Amino acid sequence: MIEPSLEAMGYDLVRVRYIGGGRPTLQIMAERSDDGTMGIDDCEDVSRAISALMDVEDPIAEAYQLEVSSPGVDRPLTRAKDFERYKGFDAKIELDRPIDGRKRFKGILTGFEDGMIHIELAGVSADEAAMSVPLADVAEAKLVLTDRLVEASLRESKAREKTRGKTGAKSSGTSHDGASHSGQTE
């Protein structure tokens, strides 16, 4: 329901999470389809659109907080294109089920092909380092924050700023009670 609306607006959906508890939160991570950025204006636009959509569709009965953000530098990796885009960077991958007795892997992404994530594992012998894991079995994956990742992110950001002439912040949040935008829960 959310993804088609975002795509029509020129955004890619990165992740959706619903966190229950005392103050339930619907977290939406998105980025611009054309360049992978997500400034504060983008977050506000997406937040308004999703909030309107959720008011109409009303899929969540209880009051909740809507939170829209960029994936950030140490972003989650959720789509095939993420693993290819961040080839050469450090990542952590956790699987739903073990492969050779392991569910957690850490190393350098070496690509993605035919539904398989290729990673060069850290801390193992060279002959055991090359590993492939099925994307379908990934419970969670994310980039590891390293100096190299931060430097690459800053270079990309500066290049985009020159091209677009825009800057932005990271996130926007609004309260949502399923019927209005007052933020009051009942």
C-alpha cells in the first residue's frame, strides 16, 4: 500500500517497521529514486502523503507515531540493488536460518547475483573467506560504519549538493491516531 504511493512520488521504499508498546511507531525509511538522497523536505513530503494514505486506508486500529527518515550512512540493506550499490563496503548480515552452523556474517560485500549476496568474510582464512548467502534468508543486514563509508558518503553528498544546490536533514515525525493528526492517543 505504501510502496506504490512512494514510487509515484519518485521515492524508493527502503524499510517499513511497526514497533508496538507504550507509544507504537510506524517507521518508514525511504530515499529519492533518482539519487538515493532524502532531505528534510523529502521526509516532510513523504510523511504528509503516507499520513493521508493511512487516514484513508486505516490499516492500524490503535494510535501510533509516524516516523519518516532517510536510511542514513550505516543504512539497512534490504533490496538486491543495495548489495550491489554498496559493493566494496563492510556489512553485517544476519540470516533467518543458519548456513554451515552460522547465522551471522561480517565482511566486505563483493556483489549480488541470482538472488545471492556475495561477501568476503572477515576473520577467517583466505580459502574460507568467500561466502554467498541467499537474500531470501536475510533477517537483517546493514552497512558497518567505517571511516571509508563516511568518507564515501561525504564525497557523494558534496557532489549532489553541487548538482542540485540543495541540502537537507535526516528525519521528520508526526503523531497519527488513525483519524486525525492531533497526536492524542485514546
